[in-house]
Amino acid sequence: MVNKTRIYKIIPVLAAVVFLSGPVFSVRAAEEGGNWDKAGKEVKEAADAVVEATKDTSKKSWDTTKEESRELYEKAKEESKEVWDKTKEKSGETWVKSKEESHEAWEKTKETSQEVYDKTKEEIHKATAPDPVQEQQPAKE
């Protein structure tokens, strides 16, 4: 068992140590506070650097995207023009060919229709014309 008188002697010594160590702890706390302030500044600087790097990267990405989009647009525009020109050329050729073939078909239709018309007219004329005039013999008196 611990001697009670000894404990009573230790308590004042402990109190003195705690009392005297207070300034030491507060100096350390101030030093640590300074460290926290310094760390906070470093973190803020790092965060600001990250923000700037992000802005820079996003601007570069946007500029690259715009340039690539412009190039793709120009390429698509050029290819579309080529396709359109080919389409117009083929359409023109098709139009001319269709026009020629339509004209030929129309001429054949006219010829055939004319032949059918002439034949039909002749048949109608034969059917409706009076009998050929036969020489009439003079009337006997």
C-alpha cells in the first residue's frame, strides 16, 4: 500500500509540474497553430493551383474540340458537295436520257396512233361511203 503521506507530497509536485508545463504546452500549441496556418495556406495554394490547372486543361480541351469539330464539319461539307455534284451530274444525265427516251417513245406512240387513226378512218369511210357510182344507163323513153 502506498503511504498516504507520500501521496500528499506527490500531489503538490504534480500540481507544480502541471502548472509550470502550461506555458510549454501553450507555446507548442502556438507553434502547432502556426503549422496549421502554414498547412492551410499550402492547401489553399494547392487548391488554387488545381483550379487553374483545371481551367487551363478545360480550355485546351474545348479549343481542341472546336478545332476537331471545325475540321470534321469542313470535311463533311466537302464530301457532301462532292456527293451533291455527282448526284446533280447523274441526275442531269438521267434527265437528258429520260428526255430523249421519252421523245422517242412519244414519236413511236404518235406514229402508231397515226397508223391506227388512218386505218380506222379508212374503215369508217368504207363503211359509211355510198356505193360507188355505177354508170347509170339512160332512161328508156
